Amino acid sequence: FAQLMIPHHQQAIEMADMALARVTSTEVRGLARQIKQAQDPEIQQMTGWLQQWGAPTAMPGATDDDMAGMDHSGHDMGGMTMAGMMTAEQMQQLQDASGQQFDQMWMEMMIAHHEGAIEMAEQVQGSTNPQVADMADAIISAQEAEITEMQVMLSGGSS
């Protein structure tokens, strides 16, 4: 779970950084900041667990170099799937977008990304490790709320 969620969170942070570097709507900018503030500490915590457990911080075949350009939307590793990951092509399309098109594409991609993280977290909710189970619950709760917020924004409402 941690070995897969770390690169998943790293991609979300990369997407958040793209939004923060652009002139985007105040709502998207705030959401990007919120995602970054939530996921940075979770990456640190999961990295700490893996070091504590004497495990590599990435699954073999799960590094950015190994995965660049691959479609990870349903990538299966050891029974865990890396759902919701954007392909290199999708990340380039996002990079090339601007203005309102960027905001809409960013939210649509982040919803899919968050849905993937929720799916991954649901796979370990019953973990016998309370820290892992707690993190899974926190990821599900936070990302479901962010999905709802983005869906409202996409529908033209305010959050």
C-alpha cells in the first residue's frame, strides 16, 4: 500500500504544483494548496514506515523511470492496483492547457486520481496495522470531500 501510494501522492503533488504555478481560479489554487498540504506529510509518514519495516520505498517496477509513459490506470502489483494514475501523455496535455481549460482538465483528472487513491485505500482499510488503517480512512475521507468540492466547482456551483 505505502509503496504504491507514495508515487500516487507524488503525482497528485506534481499536478498541484502545476496548478499553483499557473494563473488559475482562486478555488483551484486553494484546492491545489490543500492537496499538497495533506499529501506531503502522508508521503513522509509512509516513507518512514517503509524505512522502519526495512522495505524499499518503491515496489520493483513502481519507480517514475520504470513507469514513465505507461498507463497505470489499472496497474496491478502484488494484488494492489495503482488506479487513477495519469499517463505521461495526459500529464503533457495538462501541462499544455491554460486558463479555464486547464482548470477544468485539472479538476477532472484530479477527481479520477482521487478515485484511484480511494480505491487503493479501501483495499487496506481492514489492515491489522492501525497506522495503515487510520491513514486509509483519512485518505478516503479527505479525498471524497475534495471530489465533492471539485464536482460542485465543475457544475458551476461554488463550494
